[in-house]
Amino acid sequence: MSMMKGFSNAFRIPELRKKILVTLGLVFVCRLVSQVPTPGVDWRALQQVIETARQSTSGGGLLDWFDVFTGGALGQCAIGFLSIWPYISAQIVIQLLSSVIPSLEKLKKEGESGRQQLAQITRWLTIVLCVVQSWGIATMLSHPGALGQAFAGVEIVVNPGLGFQLMTVIGMTSAALFVMWLADQITTFGIGNGASLIIMINITSRLPQALISAWERYFGLAGVQASAPIAELPILIIFFLLVVMGTVMLVQGVRKVPIHSTRRSVSGGNTYGMQQTFMPLRVNYTGVMPIIFAQPLIQIPSAMLMKISDATSAGFSGKLYRFAEALANPTVLHMVVYAVLIMFFAFFWVATQFNAVDISENLKKDGSYVPGIRPGRATAEYLDDVMTKITLIGGTGLLLVALVPMLLMGWIQVPWVIASFFGGTSLLIIVGVALDTLRIMESHLLVRKYDGFLAHGSLRGRGGM
């Protein structure tokens, strides 16, 4: 009741109502872009190639991963296939480089002017990534035989050549830049982070297909008999709720480090000192970045190895193919490598983005300190030690959430389109973005003396992707 009342109150505030409507309108335009097919592509032939590629490996491979995060743009090779991902990739690259390149790190610390210059560099890098990726897509569509001998005689492009490649590069690059602009407009005039919202909408757009697939699996559909017992469905629903609860706890969990301030302040003739507060260190400090890094690093090399090896060979080439196949599918080998990569990137991301020395210096300048810890180097070592322990816990939780879809696919053969909503990047992004958006809406409600979405307490966002 409190949640529904919160949504009702949101439309009573003119400013908030306008932001919500602007967000919905821009998201709708973004979804239209992902449905416009690329000119010159025979989408029926493309779908046959995709289906053949899916049958060669288990579901949940690279093609399914692309299809989920592009909101279904893969199936018809829409001009919006790249979506917001080149922009996200450029942001990640600049964020990582700003930790190792002094000039970029200097811009990062220069305040608003520095952030604007970094944003401009990010946009130029986005254009470069769009051109490279769209050219690769156009080349692959023109020469499907490069994907394997099974596609050697397939013609996906009606009139292949330089003209088609240039047209595809211009179309996909323009669409990606338009989506990037839409994301900026949502961030400025709408609710929440535009890029994150677009990714979430792309993922949730596959929900109807997942529901249809679930109905076909347990009840049958259009002459197709049910392939799983109905008794499995309530167990799956309960398991889904438990996974969502665990994901919410992972996203919202923080470690509160107490902070005391010795600086005295004067206000209205009264003197204040020894203020006590805390520094919230998020358990899931890395967000979904470890999963985003790990998934392609498994699927892309395995696809390349399968291409250069021979499945029928009894020698090294055949062994290499079977190794790549086991690496691509939800096998024990895949899960072990996936787990190692996730934990590695969790610690790597924290090591590059969490600067305990800068935090300790800022605390020292502000006249603040951690109780029982000397300011300066000792504080930095303490924060680094605390963050290492938190990262171990958060990385483990992230790993469990990431492995749930694979376990479902391997144990009870749940299709990827259904299993992807039970964990992994999809569920983490949906939960994180939903909490962020609701938190922003709740802040508007509380400022204007309306009740929030919860009867007790308040929502806390994830603080970033």
C-alpha cells in the first residue's frame, strides 16, 4: 500500500510528474531506434544464421548475451544494435585510464571544468568505438562464411560491398550517438541516470518473451506440449524471490566506518565541535563491472578457438575444439573460469577506483579521523584493509548471483531467456537501477512532505552502475 501510495503521490507534484513523463517519452523513442532494421539486410536469412549458431552451442552464449542487452535488436540487425554500449564502454575506459594517466587524473580533480573535458573525450572515444564496431558488424554480415563452414553459402546482405558497409557504419554510428544524446537528456531533464535506464529497459523488454517461454515450458503453447512438470513452477518462483531479496541486500549493503571531526564551527552564536558521522563503504563497490568484463573474455576467445579448430579431428585440433566448447557452455570448466575472472576484476576495479590515500588526506585536511586510528598513512592502511575484506564479501555475493542462471540451465535445463532474469548482470542492473530511480523519486516526495515508498526507513540506491 505504501508503495502504491508513493507512486500516486509522485504524479501530484508537477515537477516530478513532468520528469517522469519526459523519461517515459525518451525511453519510448530509444526503443523505436532499436526496432528499425538496417537497410540491405535480409532479416529472415539473419535469423536462420542466428538460430543455427545458437544450436551449435548451448543457450546463454555470446549471441543471447548481445540479444538481451540490445533489447532484441540483434534478431533484425537494427540500426540501434549498438545501443548505449559504446558510450558505456568509453566511460569505463576513461575511468580506468584516469587512474593511471596523470593528465586524465588531473582533469578528474579539476572540478566541473575537468569533468566537462573528460566528458568530451568520452564522446570522441564513443564515436571511434561506434565506427570500429559497426564496420566489424557490416563486414561480418557481408561475409557470413567467416563465422564457420555452415554459413558459407548464406547471403544475409542483398547487395554486399563498400556501399553497404559505409551505409551501415553511418546508420549504426548515428543511431548510437542519438541514443547517447537521449541518455544525456534523460539524466538532465528526467529521472535517474539515462544510460542505466536505457540498459534496464533493453533488458526488461525481453521479459514478455521470457514469460511466453515459461508458459510454453510448464503449460504448453500452440500445440507444443509442456516440457517440464508444473510442480517445478512454484519452486522456481520462490527461488526467484529469494534471489531478488539477496540481490537487493547485496546492492544496498554498506560497511559504516565511524568518522569523528575535531573542526569547530560557529552558527548563530553557538559553537559546535566533535561531530560524529560515518563513511559508507558499499559492499558491492564494483557494481556489475566484473560480470561485464568476465562474460566477453570467456565467450569471445572460446568462439575464436572453435572457429580455428576442427570438431571432427581426433588430434590436437579436436581437443582444442572440445575445450573451447566446454568453455563456452555452462560446464564446470566455464563456471570455474567465470568465477576466477569475476573475483579478479572485483579486486582490480577496487584497486583502480578506490584511493585510500586520497581519502585519508581529505579526512586529515577536514580535521576528521577514524577513532583509534592515527591520521595519514595509518588511516589509509586501515581503509585499504577494510575495503579488501568488503570486496571479498561483495565479490563472493556477486559471484553467487552471477552463477545462478548457469546452474539453472545446467541442472534443470531452464532456457536462457528465462534463466537470465534469475541473476547475473540482468538482475543486478534491474535491481540497482530500480532502487536508484525510486530513491530519486522518494527524495522529491519527502522534500514536499509526502510519504515515501516505504512505511519505515528510506530507499538507498546503489550509488553507481
